[in-house]
Amino acid sequence: MKKYKVKMFYIIFMSIVCLLSFNTSLEAACGGANCSLITGSQDGVLDKGKFIIDLSYRYVLAENPHRGSNSTNEAKTPKVNFATRSIDLEEHTEIRTINKLVQFDVSYGMTDKLTLSLNVPMFNDRYHEHKEGAGAIENNNGTTGFGDITLLAKYALLETTKHLLVGGVGIKFATGDYKLVDAGGSINEPTLQAGTGSYDAILSGIYNYSVIPNTLSIFTSMSHRFTTENDLDYLFGDTTLIDVGADYLLSNKVSVSSQLNLRISGRDEFVNLDVPSTGGEFLFFTPGVRLAVSRDVSIYSHVQLPLYQRVNDENLVEDYGIMLGVSYGF
């Protein structure tokens, strides 16, 4: 009975921390916060035969120009010109990027130690504003499309009443649109695409310590995405995610969480050249709350607030991010 309660608490905890899927973080020329909200790296395990399905909506606003780690009046970024296979430096000035994502996730316990998870970005909408030279602000270069599917396998390396250590491996498939065109008919900026066009490998791990069983847990996690070059000769920089946080069960129906999320992104490359205004380091504080509507259904909300953001060269950084979702376990 005790083991069952610990398992049920862990399922609730991990559906808060880990069912929020690992997503591709795109740090490229048009907007430095072109990623869906990241609050963990989805490294939990479920009981054998257990399903959890999750539907979430994510909103990220970026309209804060930065040069390095400091605010600036404007951020001029290059254009990746796929037609001429060149990089047009300081081609336009960034104004605003808004990313909206509807994502479906499903996890299944193959055994008590092995869980498979599938993350499906069903609707990826990227609204973008910029201006070229002294011209008017343009807002017709955003894109909408299906994103890249990710398959993850997680295995419990250590599992006791208080300690849990899970390792994971995964692959991101090139299922999303990555050759959508802009208003002029040219292939749009890589960061504004719904997908990357590359197959990437993922390694992850999480350690969870139950300070007060069934009430208070603390955790730390890390994941790294190893990117590959797509057929446009564009290579997104590798991304490392490091998370530290705590989860507290207020009552049978309400739990709250608090996390620090660090994202480190390398520079992108195009035809073996570094792409300016790509990559950087980003630290966020992410509080969250979850309400159990019934035994099997819960709703949740997370807000992501930037604490420190440093971009290479100049770019927009994230103002804030919001995630709303519902999960169902059976």
C-alpha cells in the first residue's frame, strides 16, 4: 500500500515536471526566444501499462532587444539567404516575435522501469514583426505549421521510497515544415519555421529526492540535444537544459512547484559559417500550480519569467512565457 501511494504521488509530480515535453530550442537570427515554453525534460517513468496523455497550450512573447546581456534600443539581425547561400548581415531590425504552440504528449509504461513518450507539436504559430532599413514595420513573415515529433525512452536506474534516478535517450524527427516561404516567396528564416529539418539525438537524466514522502520533493535534471545539419546546409546549435526545483502537495487536489531553468544554446552554422545573433544563455524562474479535477484528470498552469538572458551579438529575448494544459492518466 505504501509503495502504491509513493507511485501515485510520483506520477502526479512527474506529470507536473516531466510531462511538459522537451522541445527544440531555436535560437536563430529572427528572435532569440523562438522556443516553446520549457519547464523540464520529460524524464519520468510510469507503472507498467499506465498511460498519461497531455494537451497543452504555450505562449511566448519576445519584444525585448538585447546586445549581449544588456538591453538595447534595437536589435539588428542577419538574414539567412538560402537562394544565394549567403548571410546578409544586419539585414533587418527585430520588433516582436510571438510563439503559440498546441502540443499533444502521450507516455506509456512499458514496464515498471521503462517508459516511452511521444511529443507531437500539432500547431506551431510564429508571429513576427521586423523592419528593413527605415521602412515600415512588416508583420507578414510569420509561419504556421506542424512541428517536429520527438520520441523518448526513459529508464529508472534507481528507485526507492526517497530516491529516484532516471536516464533517458531520444530522437527528434524531421516531421515539421522547415521550407515555408516568406512574403517575398523566399525560404523563411530557420527560427520562424515550424520544424528544423534535422534528426537530432537527446540524452537526459533526472534525480528526484522525496524530502517528505507524498508531500515535498526536490529535483534536478539535465538534458542535451545533439543537432545534425539539414539538407539546406543549416545546423542549429546544440542545446543543454539544466533544471532545479521543488514540488509541494498542498492538499489532495492542489500542488505547487517552483523551478529554475537554464538553457544554453550554441551558435548556428550555415554552409560551415557561424550565423550571427544565434545562441546564448538563458535563466528562468518558473512557478506552477496543478489542480486535480478528478482521480484521473488534472489541469495545470506555469509562468516562465526571465532572470538572466545573454545573446550572442544582438537579438530579441523572452519577456515571459505561459503554459496551460490538461492531463489524463489511465
